[in-house]
Amino acid sequence: METMTWQNWAGTASADPVRRAWPRSTEEIANAITAAATDGLTVRALGSGHSFTPAAATSGVALDLSGWAGVIAADLDSGLITVRSGTTIRDLNAVLDTLGLAMANLGDIDAQTLSGAISTGTHGTGAGLGGIATQVTGLELVLGDGSVVSCSAKERPDLFSAACVSVGALGVLSTVTLQCVPAFTLAADERPMPLGEVLDKFGEFAAGNDHFEFYWFPYGKNALVKRNNRISRGAGAPTDPPPMPGWRRFLEYEVMENAAFGALCRTGRAMPSTIKPLNRFAAATLSKRIYSAPSHEVFVTPRRVRFVESEYAVPRESLLDVLAELRAGVARLAHPVMFPVEVRVAAADDIWLSTAHGRDSAYVAIHQYVGLPYAGYFKLFESIATSVGGRPHWGKMHTRDAAYLGQVYPRFADFLRVRDETDPGRRFANPYLTQVFGD
Ligand SMILES: Cc1cc2nc3c(=O)[nH]c(=O)nc-3n(C[C@H](O)[C@H](O)[C@H](O)COP(=O)(O)OP(=O)(O)OC[C@H]3O[C@@H](n4cnc5c(N)ncnc54)[C@H](O)[C@@H]3O)c2cc1C
């Protein structure tokens, strides 16, 4: 008999739903919701379980949407693509490849469902670009009473502004329409640089590159700087960097970033006194990589070493202060940190609960190898990030509640109003939503 227990990727959340349903149409989603209502049960949609927060956890009915996947409609002239809500980003990228289209920006991995990614405000990097939800132009949603509603900037605009990033609080997304762009090639430039230099040039790097980010090992002197830029005239021009051969990609990303790094992490976990030297070693062995590839191959890298993560969006102008405080605080932690800090950027947008709502943002993500103590580190980081009005990623670990979030999101009350209208009976409630949105 299949176990009902659900667990997320990081092992930080688990739940025992009363039952699971595997809907394969919008009608079946609606039927599963009304059946839950009849039995007095709550409902949560499951994505790929890649949130670190218990956002998808339920003790009621878990809707597994893995059988409700694929592209429904594609308009090659406009680039508008409508997909079923359980589609993963990986599968979508494969279809977009065949259509000569691409998503304008992506995060680090492609295992997430599109619905899970947009519902938590998943983002990549790019000072002039928004997160994945900013690429959404229309949504179809099944509400708590089983009714099906569509929304876009023109049709029920308030619902649309609320539903683009909603942590699944308003209903179950059945389809998502995205604005895609013509397929493009990225020239990738990844190289180690002294952290001081990266911080000095932070504004210049953010403004001067389509996609800029850096990783910093907390005890190392170097940061790994990634600058990815669109090759506008198409791939293959003589001045373009060459593609990375398959064997080198395997060596760089599978062996160095996953197998070898995983071995370092295991050593550090077994012997915590080695963590600081191993961390410095990892930072010192960072190497330069310059190549070009289709956009999603550059955006996405395999992540096989398990970790826990917290991430805050902070006003871009606060970033250097936040990092200076974090650097000073990390040196005093009781338990050392094995994983790097990741810094990314995004443009202001107008989605009500987008972490970049109304302000150009910098994202600071901190990680710890799974099984190593992290509470002190995450608490330190949270106190620094919240002192500048930081907004936690909806899918990454934090302890903020509705009272705090109401202060940092100007449209929070509007979101709660739409929640009251669309889900007055709280069919989609779970403890995480009660924490972040209240009862
Ligand atoms: C290794 C790793 C790398 C990551 N990299 C990034 C990154 O680069 N950038 C970034 O921003 N984040 C990143 N994340 C976080 C991740 O993108 C988000 O947590 C995302 O929500 C995961 O999507 P999912 O499909 O796994 O959704 P889940 O975690 O399963 O669900 C997330 C939320 O969406 C809701 N949901 C899912 N489907 C629906 C639906 N059809 N209708 C309504 N609600 C729905 C769920 O109920 C839940 O509340 C990463 C996470 C991991 C583990």
C-alpha cells in the first residue's frame, strides 16, 4: 500500500494527508476540491516539493498534479504559451526548445513545477528582469467552491495581481499562460574574484550584465562571479565563446560542484573542525569558465548535494551593509558554515506579494549542508535582513508572521481582502499559511 506521508526535497517539512488525489483535468481538480469540502477537509496542491517551508504540507487532501502536465496552446507569433499547472520547468524548456522559444529568465534549477515556482515568487537574477511570475500573463484557478475563474491584467485584475504569487492561498491553479521570448544564447563568464573587488563593483556588475550573481564562501577570500549575457546576433559568431564540451560540463558541474563538493561537505559534517579550512579550500579552487549555450542550459545547474536554505530580498541599496554585518556575524557563530552565500538581483515589479514588489532588489541566500546545525546562522541572518525591511522568499526558511509581512508589503491588506473573497471558508489553509497570512 502506498504511504500517504509527504516530505519535501530538503527533509525540512513532512505531512500525512488523509488522502491524495491525482486529477487529470480542470474538472477533476474541481471534483477533488468539492469532495474535500463535503468531507470537511482542507486541500493543498503539491508541486515538486522543492520549497524549504511547509507551504505545500497538508493534513487534508493533497492534490498531486504530476498527471496534469504539458502545453495546451502555443502562439509562435506572440510567444504566449499556456501550460497545465503540473508542468515542470524542465519539461517546459524541452517543449520551448522545439518551438524556438524560451523563458526570459530562470532560477538555478528546473525541477520545480511552474505553478510551485510562481506561487512562491521563484526568481533568477538580472537587474532589469523580474522573477518567473512576472512572465505570467494569465491564470485559470479553481476556487474552494469548485468554480473555475480566469484572470489577467484585463480580466479580474485584482485577482490576477494577488494570484501571480499567492503561496496557493486562493485556490488551485489549473493553467498558466506565459509570455515567452525567442530562444536565445547566453555567453557565460564565471570566474573567481576577490570578494572586496566584487563588492566595490557590485553596482557596475549588476547594471552592466543581463544576469549577474556571485557566490561567496563565508571563510574564503574569493567569490565566484557569474556574468551571463545574451548573444543578440545568434550563436556561432567568431567572437562568441565556444560551447562547453560535454565532458567538461560533466567535470565542472557534476564532479566539481556535486560529487567533489558533496565529499567535502560530508567530511565537514563528520569533522566540524575541518569546515573552515575546507571552505577556504573550496573558495581557492574555484576556476574560470567561459562558454556559450542555450539560455536554460546556462541558467540551470544540477543540485544533488542536499542543503537547507533561507533567502531574503532586500532593497538593493542595503546589500553592502547586509553583507558586511553577515560577514562579521559569521565569524562569531558557534557552528561553522559549510555552504556559500548566493547574491542575486531583480528589477522592481508590481505583483502584490512578489519579494521585489515596488523596489529594485538584491537577494541574499544562505545555506547549510543538510545535517549540520543551522539555527544560529539563520537567526543571525534573519535579524540582519529584517532590520532593512527584507522580505523572505515564500519557499525558503524564515520565521516571519503576518504582522511583519504586513509592514513590508504595501499591498498585503489587498491580498488578504482577495483571499477573504476567494477562500472565505479557508479550504486551502495549512499552518504555514496561518503563520504568514493569519487566520
Ligand atoms: C535545489 C533548489 C534550488 C532552488 N533554486 C531556486 C532559485 O534559483 N530561485 C528561487 O527563487 N527559488 C529556488 N528554489 C526554491 C523553489 O523554486 C521554490 O520553493 C518553488 O516553490 C518550488 O516549486 P515546487 O514545484 O517544488 O513547489 P512546492 O514546493 O511543491 O509548492 C510550493 C507552493 O506552491 C503551491 N502550489 C503548487 N502547485 C500549485 C497549484 N497548481 N496551484 C496552487 N498552488 C500550487 C503549493 O501548495 C505550495 O504552497 C530552489 C529550491 C531548491 C530545493
